[in-house]
Amino acid sequence: MGLYPEIEPYDHGMLDVGDGNRVYWEVCGNPRGKPAVMLHGGPGSGCGAGYRRYCDPAAYRIVLLDQRGCGRSTPHASAYDTDMSVNTTAHLIADLERLRRHLGIERWLVWGVSWGSVLGLRYAQTHPQAVSELVLTAVATGSNREVALLTRGLGRFFPDAFQRFLAALPEEDREGNLAAACNRLIESPDPEVRSRAARAWTDWETATIPAPPRSVERYEDPVFRMGFARTVTHYWGNDHFLGDGNDEGVVLRDAPLLKGVPGTLVQGSLDFGNLLGTVWRLHRAWPDSELIVVDDAGHTTGASGVVDALVAATDAYAHH
């Protein structure tokens, strides 16, 4: 099946969402088609042109955006004076609602990868009337258990990389929340301290989350690296701004709120997030969901089996 051919947007702009932030958005495909919004990962990765290709451009009005602080949105998180206190999950959800109204969309399919699946799930739980379906991959829920696994827990599988990561942190911070400890360094007024901490974080991610060369190459761009590391550690170090600090997290707790919203979950069997069984528990708590597990695929949208399953899902929902 594969991805749809490359296309260009027919409209784009910068939406003033308040707090001094302007969010980049674009629309491609069929202006009269079924609306779909694509939510990138990270948080802080930005939305690339490849996200335009998971929906049939003849059937869908495809909306892409760069979430606050990343990609073409301004101000960028890489700038030391960018106020990160106004970059939270609640702000991003409000931005989605503002963009939906700006584009005159009543309901849209929400497509999300990794962090985008967390954001998409919470958006659907808080604004179910705006969501027609969910298509999610590399599924996460933003829980503290997931953060602990993807930082400290994976250290037993990648001991050399983990020791290098720990060595970049102050000794007194090596027993607590490692993302929060790294974020404190990234917020240092000393640019050298910030730079070393951002590199330590992206080196750790590169070691533990296999990615295609193009994704890894982004980390060599100091602006992308700083903005990405600052944003990820900001969220991971603060319970993803999702609530009460409960290890299981509010997204999984509130899965019953998704009742009536159809969804497709596409998960690689080798995705390390599967070590917690989160996607299976989410599927069991959400009766309107379908779970597709792709053998030999990890935390990626690029594996052929994952691509085929995602495109099949959006095709199935095109006239739903």
C-alpha cells in the first residue's frame, strides 16, 4: 500500500494563539474533504512534509501544525528567553481548538504519533465533540511510569549509554527524575551548560530509540537539538502537565471518556513502550478502539507494516 504521493499545501499561515506565541499551520489535499489534523511527536519535533502522506489527498482536508516552540512556530524553544511556562498540554489543546475554529472545521480525525498520541488522546477526552476518529501510532499516554521506563528503566538494556547520560548530570540528581534533572541544566544561564545537557539528552534518545538516519541527523542542528531537548525534558520532568502525578497517568485513567469515538492503535511489537503493556491496557479500556500490532517494528512510523496499517486506517475512516 505505502504512503500517498508527495503534495504541497494550498494554504498556510501563522495563528496568534496568545502569550506571544504564533503557531504555524498548513492545509493540503481536498479543500472539501474530510478534515484530519496531524499531531507530531516529541514534544518539540515539528511537523514535516511526510505527515501529509498518511491520508488520501482526494478524500481528506489535511491539516498540519508545528506545536508551540518548535518547527516554524515562534518563539522557538531553542532561544533562552522563550517562556516555557506557557508551553503546556493545556496550552497545546487550546491551540488545537483555536486552529479548528479558525479553519471553520466542526469535527476532524486526529492522527498522532508518540507524544502526538498523548496529545490526541487528551484532546479527545476533553473535546470529544470535535473528534470524529483517532488514528494513533507509537502509542504513549504520558504517564510517569513511561517516563521512568524511557529514562532510568532502559539503562539496564543500554548500560554504556546510560552511564554516559548519568555522567552528564550532577551527582545529587542521579536518583530522582532524570528528565527534570536534565531540564534544570538546559535552563541554566550558562550556554555551555545548556549545550552539553541538550547533547546528553539527544545522545541518550539516539541510543535507545532506533530512528532512520534523517531523524538522527536533525540532532546535529544545534537549534533543533536545543529546542527539542528543552521541550521534551520540560514535559517529561513535569508529569506532561497532565495532573496529579499518579504513576499510571490521567490519560489511561480517563480512557472510558473515549466511549463513542472510533480509533485505531498501530503499535510496533519492538517498541520499548510495550514493556509496560500500556497500549493493550488502553485498548481494553476503550471499547471503540482497534489494536494492530506490527511484528518487528519499533517506535517508528517508517516501517512498511506500520505505514500500511496507518494508511489503511485513514482510508477506512475517509467516508465514515
